[in-house]
Amino acid sequence: MNTVLTEHVLSTNQTIQIVQGDITTETVDAIVNAANEHLQHSGGVAWAISKKGGPAIQKESDTWIQQHGPVSHTHPAWTSGGLLPAKYVIHAVGPVWGVDNADNKLAFAVTGSLLVADQLKCSSIALPAISTGIFGFPKERAAAIIYFAIEKYFGFNPASGIKIVKLVLYDMPTVDTFVEIWRGMWADKP
């Protein structure tokens, strides 16, 4: 069972939560998949989402690639949620650590995911720790970038229909790091 560890309400009234657990079990409008540009869901979060969501997710991903080509950091793809509780899966391509402009590419992946969620009329979304697994992005750095990207997105889009953003983290080292960075950002804010 997933557990909400902490939450913060932004000045624009969106609630941001850190949740420890399995993103594939979240009952939200959309979950974000940490995808590769060709939407081949063979490892990490992508594999778990594809496995639990059933073959429809990979089939729809293949169709997306045929129609649109590789997915960029700035424009995530989306599919149905298949057998998942979420209606949609937004496939965000985060950067591999060490590539040029990795920080900006991670921020673009988060911002693009929120934009797609708004376009799909979602009121709730769950994101993993994009790029911190097999892509090797340092967790501390990723946490700060993800938090700032979320806050900035809603600052520029105060009329967003998204009301709740859940950062769903699976393993304890990632949870501990994201909570530590969280406290540094929002511990003193109302």
C-alpha cells in the first residue's frame, strides 16, 4: 500500500505530495513513465508500468512512434493506462546523466508532463524520480530540479486543472533523498 509521507500546498493551490510506494497502483488521472525516446518499455519504471498495464501500453507506444517519431524531452507522448488504475500514461523522456544540458532536459520532461496532463484535462498526476534510475541522474540534484519545475509550471499556469501532483518513490534511498531536499525547500513555508 502506498503511503503519503509529506505534502505541501503551493500558493496556486496545487497539492504536492511525496508518496512511498508503487506508481502503478496510484489511482490518479495520469501516471508518468520514465521512458526512452523510442518508448521501448524494457527496464525500470517503464517495464513495471508496461507489465502491470498490459500489452495495450506497448502497442499504443509503438503506434505513437510510427506516427510521431522519437519522443523528445520537451514533448512527452501519452497512451491509455491499459489495465492500470490511471486513465493515462504520460511517457516522459528524461536525460541520461552527463549529457549536455541535463538539468534543463529534466526540467523540460517534468514541465512537458504537466502540460500534457493539462491538455488531457487531468486533475491528478503521479511522477516517479525521472532519470534517477538507469539514467544515473544524481537523486539530490534531480529532486531539486523536479520540485522547482513543478512550482514554476504552476506559477506560470495558475489556472491549471491539475489539483494534485504525487511524487511516487519506490526505494528508501530515493525516498530519503527526496524528503531531505523537500525539507530544505518547503520546511519553513506555510
